[in-house]
Amino acid sequence: MEIASKSGLSLEVLKEVLIFLEKENIAKINGNIVQFNKGGKLLTSILALKLGSSIDEVSKALSWKDFEEFISTIMIYNSYIVHKNFRLKNSKIEIDVLAFKDEKGLAIDCKHWYRSIGLSIMSKIVDAQIKRVKKFIMSDEAKKFNVSYIIPVIVTLYNEQELFISKVPIVPIDKFSNFLNELDSMLDRILIIR
């Protein structure tokens, strides 16, 4: 009943969806409990998008780890080679999603927040991401990826206007695919680290 009321689906349609998820080995249904198999939440999220759900609403149903996986999947669908939770050797530095296509790289910090945060906090997050990317680009590990430059990016769950802080794009999840499609035309406004 709770899923039906939150999803806006009738009980009949919800029952069909749950049977489908179980048949596809995405979830197990035991009475009133739905338990997703590994990767099942992400597959269900993709299915929900295909059925017309908004990317913003789908993202809210995901945990922060699922959110990072979701961003990675979007990157893969856009022909990027993706490395999740990339850690520099002998360092505590971690980049949530490191993605490469042609000679460019994107270092994405995924922020799974449900509300807007202040400009001063976001500025600190941007500064930290810039420092991570600079350390990465100077590392021996960066040479393995054969990229000319890296673009630091922050992707947020909260639906707000896309903005730039220190030339770093802050992109709401519902605008992320458009951002990727228009990225090459925005390079003159974006921080590029070589």
C-alpha cells in the first residue's frame, strides 16, 4: 500500500510491476517486503526513467552510493570510460567518478543532497574538488589515461539552476545529460586543468 501511494500507481499496476521485477531477477518480493538484488535499484531506476519518471524523482529514491552508480551509468551511456571511487596511491584523495572520452576527462563529485546549500559551503566543496583534480593530474597514475585535460564537475541531487563557481560547473542531476551533450560548446567558460 505504501509503495502504491508514493508511486501514484494503482494496486493492480504495482502488482504487475513487482512481478516483472521479480521475473527479471531485479528484486525479491516476500509478502509486503520488496528487497532489491545487487544493482536492482539502479536497474529499476533506469526502467522508471524509460517509463517516463523524472530523473530528479528517480534520484531521490537512491542512496548516495546508488547516486554515484547512477552518475557512472549516465557517463557510460554517453560513451565515457568510467572509474568509480578512484583513489590516488599513497594518498587519501578520492574522486567519486572519473570519466574519460577522447582526450578529455571529467572528475565528478556526486552530492546526494535533498536541499540547496549555501554558496560558501558550495565554494569549499568546489575548492576541494579543484585540489583533488590538480593532485590527480600531477600524479603518475594520470599518465596512464592519456588525457589532455580534466574538468572538475559537481553533480547535485537538488534541482536548482546550473551554476559555476570558480568556473567549475555545479549541475543538478536533471540537467546532467544536457550538460554532457553541450559540454564541448562550453569549454571556454569551464575550468580546464592540464
